[in-house]
Amino acid sequence: MDGGMHKEQRSLWDILGTQPTGDERALKRAYAKRLKVTRPEDDPAAFQELREAYEYALRHASRFAVELQEPQSAEAEAAEVPEAPPMEPADLWGVIDEAAQEQFRPPEQWGMVAIDPAQEAAMLWQGCLELARHADASDVLAGMLQDDAMLNLDVREEFELCALRYCASAGYDLGLRQALFEQLGWNHDFSYLTRSHADLVRSAVQRYRADRSFDHFSDNRDSYPGLDCIMSQQQPSAYARQLFDQKFTLQLRELLHAIRWQHAEMLAYKLDTDLFEQWEQAVHAKRYFKQTALASGGLGFVLHFMLAGVLDAAGLKLGDTAAYASLLGFQALAFLLLAMNAWQKPAPAHAWMASLGEELHACLPVLSRHPGLGQLGWLMPFLCLALLLLLPAPGAPLRIATSVGLCLTALLAAKTNYALLRGRLLACILIAFAATMVFTLDKADTGLAMSDGIMLLFCVQVLALRSMAGLYVDCGGQTHFLPRLRTAWIVGCAIAFLATYLHAAPAHVLGAMLFVWSCIGMLFAPFELNWRAAWPLVIAPAAATFLLASQPGGPPDQAIIKLSAVLALSVLYFTVRHLYLQQRRSAQASGLS
């Protein structure tokens, strides 16, 4: 700025590299010539000095022209005008030299008022603060920047420094601070202040970002669950009941993480850091939720029901006392198992399981590329055990082993698809229970024990849900093969139903064939498990009864084959419905009726 250049004992024209002149075109040519040798990346100080000298010369070009009696245009230069005698640089710019100032005219003539820039800027800033209390801050600041005193670059710099100190400290007015950032250009460039006042700039920018983050969260409280808890500045104990909700706690955990690492300025300047850390400890310490408690109650009931079904398959009955003891014992066991899983206890066992999973993925990279292949860990045992139920008159040991195996397979399916079954687990169990009662009602010898039927249908529903999530694609299947595979499956299903109607094979063979074919169709049949799409399935049992009307065999064989037929009809319905909807969409997209 002006003052900075005086201290170097260099004149205005030495810096610009030209003779004294008031012609703006000559000043621009001189400035452009000097820019070729004075680059900001090479010498920032020299470039700043050149820029300030150029702006000063342009601002006072008319005064220089009058003093030098110099014409302003190039045409007037060519006219015959007596040339002014050369003058010393000190006459035009003024050098801070005591003798020079006494010998030549005072510097006030050149716009360099002999004032203290810091004092003048402080007076202007105080006036700006007073006016901003009673009027719009943006208008006040705009008028203040047009003041004649602001033409002095030293005063302007000191004024901006006062504004910077104001924005970097607490207690500022948001409207005035916003006007400063907009009208002084701080939204785009802070570089010239950063070189000399880096700490103040950093503090001002951090407070500015903190206010913007705080306003954003305040305006979007409905979109951030748990934000009221953090901004209410209350202890976590005041929200202990909400923290028992798993969804709320997990979302609050993500919000705390985002504030900590993405909005640190808001945490430092707008929130209570100690209280925020208490919230982090409370949220991350919470491992057991009311959903987990309900799941433990349901798991205990399922385990008890499994034991009762296995004993029933073995021809044994639980007494009342034993039944109560079994139910309570399995409830406690389920609570303990889920609590240990939530708290990752014992730690060595969980660490061993994690390392085992990593080693398995390292040995079989295909599991990482196709996560659906991991589902085969329970699908293959499930199919093998389900086919054992179709054997005619199985012995007691085989019946018990089948029941135990199906129970374990159902637990493995629930564990593998826990994220998919969350919120649908109870519905799956109830549907399986209802379906089992339908197939075993009023039968003297069911051939399908209650535990076997529920576990079988539960696994079928898990497979249907998993297929709906794209099991075929997750296993590495090619999408463009799906139409051909679905068409081939429909043809095979029609052949199987025809063979069942014509009694082309024994009943247990036909039942096994329909069951296996149905499970294969599930891999690429798009299920829509909602009432609007699935209501026609209510006629599936009647259709299966019609197909099996003349089928020989006792009630056990009839129950098994009917279950397989209903499953095959359900998969067939969903597949045909999807193909029809797909064909209709393609016809509408092409403009056909």
C-alpha cells in the first residue's frame, strides 16, 4: 500500500517504470509491461507493491494530469503543446524524507493526508457499529466503504483489520458479520489478510463455519433424529428411555460421528464439548436395546418349541412342570446369548470368529465378489433335510435327526439373514405356524411334525425373502439369462404338474421333484410379499387339492405332496406375474397398445 511503498524510499514512477504522467492509457501500458517481470508467484511483495502503486496512480490520474498540464488522450499528445519540464519523483509521489517534505509541496496535495491510519480506521469502525445497531448492516457497510477516507489504502487495510478482529471474537452480530463477508469479498478470498494475520483469519473462518453448520442443523431438526437431544444441552440421563430404542440410538451415533469429524467448528464454538463427550459415551456404551430383549423372548420361545417338536417326533411328551422349566430355561439362555453377542463377550471367541471369516474370504476371493454364495451354507443342508421328510414312513431315529437338523438350519438361516429378517422375523414365524396348522389340521398321523412344518416353512420364507433381494445376481448369475431361465422353469413346472396329475411316478418322488423345482425357481423368481400382489395365493391350496384328488397314498403322503404343490404354484404365480408386468411395461415404452 502507499505507506508501505514510502518506507522503501522508492517513488511511484520508479515502481511503475515510467515517466510522470496522468494518462491512464500510458499507466496501463506501463503496468502491463511491469507485470511481465513481476509475477505474484515469484515475488508476492513486489507484486503487491506494483499493484498498489498502479491503483494509486489510476485513482489520481486526473490530478497528476492537471499538475503536469498533460493532455488525457493520445490525439492531444500529438498536438503541439510545450512539454512540461521534468520533475523529480518526490514532487509526484512524496518520499518519507524530512528534507524532501520541507522542500516540496506538502503530501496532502497528492491525497496522502497526514493522519494515523489506525486511528482513522478505528473511528470509522466504531461509527459503523453504532449505525448497524439501528439500521440494516449491509446498507451501513456499503455506505461506509464509499467514504472518502477509504480511498487511503492504509485506512482501508486497518478498517478490514478491525472488522477481522470483530469476526474472530465472540459476541458479534450475525447480520453485520454476514455483510462483512459478502461486501469485503471474504467469501472468496482471504489470502491478502492471511499473510499477516493468519490466526485471526483462522478464528473468523471457524466461527463463520460454526454458525452456518448450526443454522443448517437448526433448520433441519426433523431430518436428524436425536438432534434435539444434543442441542437441548441436557444430560443423556434425561433421554434414557429413548436410548433403549435401537434405531434411534444408531442414528444418533451416526449424527454424533458426523458432528465430530465434519462439523468440528460447531462443536468447538456452539456446543458444550464436555456434554457432547458424555453423549458419545452414553451412545457408544449402549449395546442392549428393547428390540434385543423382544428378540431374546421370541428366540427362547422358538427354542422351547423346537425341543417340544423333537420330543414329539420321538414319541415323548413334556409334562407341565417340565414344559414350564424348559420355557423359562430357554428364555434365560436366549437372553444370555444375545447379551453376549451384543457386548462381544467373550472377546477371544468373537476375535477368533472374525479372523476365521477373514481367512475364509482370503482363501476364497469369490465370496467377496459374490456374497450370495455364502447363503449356500444353509440352503444345501436345508434342501437335503427337507427331502428326508418326503421319504415314505421314515423311522424314528431318522425322524428325530431330521427335526433337529431343520431346527438348526432355521437358526443358521436366521443368523445369516439377520439384517434381512429384522422386523419380519415374527411375521415369518406366525405365517409358518398358521400354514403348518392348515396342513396338519384334523389328521390322525400328520407325517409332518409341528416343529418340522414350522421350520420347513420358515426356511422357505427366508429363501423367498433372500431371493427377493437378488440372490441369483449375488451368486454371480448373468442378468441377461434371467428371461430364458424363467421360461425354462415355467416349462419344467408345467411338465411336473402334468406328471403329478397323471400319476407318472410315486407320490413321494413327485413331491420331492416339485419341492426341489420350486426352490430352484425361487432363485430367480421376483417375489412381492404384499397383499396386493399375493392375494391370489389363497386359491393355491384348493388348486393343489384338485391336482392331488386321485393321488394314491395315506394322509402323510398327501400332506407332504400338497405342501410341495402349493409351494410350486406360488412360485409359478409370481414368475408369470413378473413376466406379464415386464411385457406390459416394454409394450407401453415402445408406444404399442
